[in-house]
Amino acid sequence: MTDRTQANASHCPVLLDQVVKLLVPPGKSYPNGGQFLDCTFGGGGHSEALLQAGEKIFLYAIDCDPLAKKRAQEFSLKYENFRFYQMNFVEVGCLKLPQLDGVLMDLGVSSFQLDDESRGFSFKHHVPLDMRMDNSRGIRAEEFLRTADERDLITAIRDYGEEEQWRKVVNTIVENRAGRSISYCDTFAKMVANCFSKDPRQKIHPATKTFQGIRIFINGELRALEMALPVLFDKLAVGGRLILVSFHSLEDRIVKKFFNAMAGKAIDKFDSQSVQERVVFAKILTKKPILPSESEIKNNPRSRSAKLRALEKVKSCGTKK
């Protein structure tokens, strides 16, 4: 475990050293001291490491979680070169920021949200099923399950959760949504788990994918990511870097396609655009995603599905916003 990770024992920022080295390469200097944006402040682990990476670095941070704002207020007492905005990163276009030298997005649910029983993210506790990133607005998971039509349930569980046995889960939800089983995290998780045969080789809880898909759906996470990426790239200065840490294959797919498009590469096997038509706005710094080491996964099991991708802007898009 690194010194930085030890300093944040209660909140372990994923791939911390790799993030800092890519955003603030050793020996690189910035005329203005370095202007950075952390789009997912969470517990402030990545933010603090970035601020400590250079004397004159100024860091902007955003997060939609009301509790993150309270942590940021304490954080600002320690760092004068820090400014926080409570908002979803999809709203970042409304911020008047200088051209940025680096942007970070860590798309995982923060440890604070997972460990706070009242937030309703974990299937371990007998608490109301909520799952909202911003619990001051939006629809709770319980309400979604009670009112959603079958098409939206399928989208959440089959498409976003990538649950192979989605039909069993969807049918069980429809059959039981009038009862109290879907009111609480633990009872809903048990109901979902009963859809599967017990497998002693299974390392994750059988309701994990279902919980994940529902969370992604009610928070609009994939659409927000698609909308935010071009805006964030536009805010980068030439030479600035965009770092993405994702935890879900659908998130990683969106990031990979966007990075390829900015680098003038085919976004997928169906892309028929000719080489002459492509414009190179960026270079990809990670040919393959960076994964956590075995030791990091051992120290922080929540990091096991993390993938880091990075690119560097080489040309302004002009009209891309």
C-alpha cells in the first residue's frame, strides 16, 4: 500500500499513483502552475494527491452528492487553491473555467456512499432502497421498481446490469413489486438471489449486477457520461490530459469509443469512415486500459473492476462542445 493510500485508509482512491503520474507527469512544468478539474470529488482522495503534486496547482472539483459538499468545505480550509461546485458532471458546461491542464473522472460509487447505510446502495443492510447519487432529487430505486414498465426493467437489468438471467429477475420483480420485499436493500437482494441456484464458486453476491443496473438507470449515468466527455475535452488546453477510471464494461465502451474518435481512429468495427475523413484531436496514452495490481485489489477489493484510460489533447476541436 502506498503512502497516499495509507493516508486515506477510510477512503481508498483507486489507481491513485497512476492517476497522478498521468495527470502531472514528473518533471513537467506549467506556466500558470497547472489548472485541474476533478469531476468526481467523492472523499477527496484523488483531489488531495493532485494538490500535493505541485506547489502552484489549482484544483476545481465537482460532485452531485450533498455530503461531498460538506467534505469539500472542510477540504477548502486546508487548501486555498481549491474550489468546489455541487453539481453533476453533466452540468460542467455551465462553469466558466480556464483552459485546463488535466481532467479526472472516477466513475465509481464512492466508499462514503457505499458505507453509508442510509444511502441504500448496499444489499447488506435493512434500509430503504434508494441508490440516488444525489439524494435530494430524482426517483428512488424502490419507486422505480414499483412503477417502471417492463421495458425499462429489462433495460436496467439486462442491458445496464448485464445480468444473463435477466428474465427471471424481471419476472420476480413484476410478481412481487406490490409487496414489501422491494422496499429494503437486504430483502430485495435476497429476493433477487432466490432467482439463482447456489454456486459456491460465485465470488460476488448474486444480486450485484441487478443492483448495479438499477443504479445506473435511475441516475442516468451512461447518458451523463456521453454528454460530458466532449464538453470536458473542449475545456482542455492543448497538451492537457483527460483521465477516466471506469468500473463497468458499458462505461469503458463509451470512453474507448470517444477516445478513438478524438484520436482519429475507428470507434468500432462498424465505423466505415475513411482515413482521409478522420481528424486527429488527441493521442491516446494508454494502448490498453491500466488495471489495479493484485496488491491494490487485496487492499481495496472495490478496485477489482477498475479500468483507467488516458488521452492527451493535441488540437482544439473548435465546434465540439
